[in-house]
Amino acid sequence: MINSRSIVHMDLDTFFVSCERLLDSRLNGKPILIGGTGDRGVVASCSYEARTYGVHSAMPMRMAKQLCPEAIVLRGNTGVYTKFSENVTNVIKESVPLYEKTSIDEFYIDLTGMDKFFGCQKLASELRQRIIKETGLPISFGLSLNKTVSKIATGEAKPNNQIHIIKGNEKPFLAPLSVKKIPMVGNVTYKALCDLGVKRIKTVQDMPMELMHKVLGKNGLSIWKKANGIDNSPVVQYHERKSISTERTFGQDTTNVIKLKGLVIAMAENLAFQLRRGNKLTACVTFKIRYSDFQTYTQQQRIPYSAMDHNIIPIVLGLFKKLYNRRLLVRLIGVKFSHLVEGGHQVNLFEDNEMHLNLAQAMDEMRERYGDRIVMSAAGIEAKTISRWNPFNGEPPPLLANRHQ
């Protein structure tokens, strides 16, 4: 039965910082900031020592350094962190029948039914100790009957500890905590709840479900259920996706370089959005072109792990430039991202500044709400415009953006 489930949420504590400390023990006990080191960089991760100064992830790096001047600032190494993450994943994979990896440092494990043989708390505790012993990384977990309560419990267990919420104690455990502890309650929703006088989860528990739905719509209904410890979402078996790709075959072969270039950009943008939506990063970009004589050419290039347009698109355009022959008609073009890893947006904080992050977030929110094609770069749009321009009708050509030229 769904009410007798045993779900573990495991989260590696200050993961990037812990990795750096394994590589250099001199960093132990010191305030550490990891992320973009430029003036417009942002914090990807920070140590507990730095957090006591008010520093938190996604904060502008310049502000973090002002709050904690003595902090050691590190650029970070996504390849190293990915390898450590794989080590932890391998230990979990060998130990449990069903697990879900939701980010580079976070896991859900379904131990339902295992209490008949081992005891779920004992099994989870032994797994945590094995991870610590074999990888050297601190890790915390929460155990309860669902994902929401377990995730919140992990947050309360940190640093480097564990909590078991016994069935029936979900509401008393959640009641005194801030509503901001509920997954999916961001800054905007938190402010809206505070405006209603709702700051503790107990207040939500005492409110009629219909009132939350009336005030916050569908989102309010989800928050009410989570506040009352109700969450039937399953643990989804983890499978690593190795690549994503897209191709375009033209109805009529073309040599229109502006159209081709614009479509390459649009394809790369769409794939990069898919990466970010799926919490993925790519380390290898491939471009494919097929001419009217069916001769097909491909070329790939390894890149630092990324899912950001401004890092990936210049690489794709460079490969297009190498393979494009102006004398031949083009039948097909394709773009592929491979060597995918978990990591998501937080890892991109090493290489991106506030402008890039804010732009990507704004565009992604529009795509999530209105569809993948609702917004694209000017270069991607101009391909459609140029392909329809008739140079013989006396009208001037459309103005070209030069973002990717």
C-alpha cells in the first residue's frame, strides 16, 4: 500500500566544497566560495563557515566576498565533481533495488518492503556509512513514507546526519518549520504566503484546503498537500541518457547560408533548453551536414560541461563553418549533444555571469509556459525572415542581428 512506503532522500553536504576538501585538506574548516570568479560571477556553492556570514548559493560573487572577505574563492572543476558523483551513484546502484538521481548530489531511494528483511532505517544508515567510507564525502538523509517529508527531513538532518520520521509523525514534524522548507515554495510564493500571515507550516495545515486553492490556485493545493505530509509521487528508476539530437531535412535543397546558420542556432538553442529542463550538461557537441549528392559529413568537439546557449552556440557555428561548402546544395543539417551528465543549472554557475543566468532563466520560463518555440535569438528568427525576402521587389532586406556572427 502507498501509505506504508519507505522513501529515503540522500543529499551530499556542500558537495562541491567537500570535493575540494578531499583534494586539499588545507581547506578544512575555512570559509570557501566556489563559482564564477569575475566581477559578474555567482556563487555555485559555499561552505558552512561562509554561510554564517550570510552567503548562499546563486548570490553574486562580489556580494559574497563583501560579506566574507577572508573566504577562499575557487573556480571549481565540473569534471572532478562529476567523477565524485559517479562514485556515489555506483555505491547506491550496488546497494538498493530502486533509486532516482535528481541532480549531481541528490538521490531518492525506495526501500518499501525491505523492512521485512533488514529494517529500512538500518539499511539506509549502513548505506550512508558505506558512502562516507568509500568516497570520503559527507552525506545526510531523511527517511519517511514519501519524497516530500524525506527531503525536508534531510534538510533538518544536515550537516552529515540522518533523521527518520516514523509513520504518523509527519504533520507534527513539519508543523513548526518555515513554509519556505516546503519544496516548490520559492521567494515569490513565500512572499505571497507571508502577506497572508502564513510563515509556519502549521498555519497551512490548519487552513482549509479550499482556501489555499482559492488564494494560490493549483500551486496552493500542492503546497497544502505537502504541508500535511501528503505526497504519492513515485521514485522513478534512474537511467542515464547519453545524448540528445535534432535534424532538419529541407523540402528543397538550399545554399542560403543565412537560413542555414539561423536554423543551426535555433536547433542548438532548443537542445540547450532541453538540457536545462532535464538537469543535464553536455561535454561533446556534434554537427552533421548532408549535401544534395547524399555525401554526409560530421564533426564533433569536446567542451567543458555546459547547458548554456552562449557557451554552446559558438561551438556549433564553428563546426558548421568547417563543414559547409558554399558550392553544394544542402539537403540536411543536424546537431547532437552527447556525453551527458547530471548536474543541472548549479554547475553552470562556475562559468556564467548574472546576465547570462537571468537571460536563460527568463527565456526558459517563457518556453515552459508557452512552448519551446515561443522565444529564440534574433539570429534564429532572421533565418525565417531572410528565406522569405525577395531581392527583386524593391524592398530592403531585413536588419541582421550580429549576436552570433
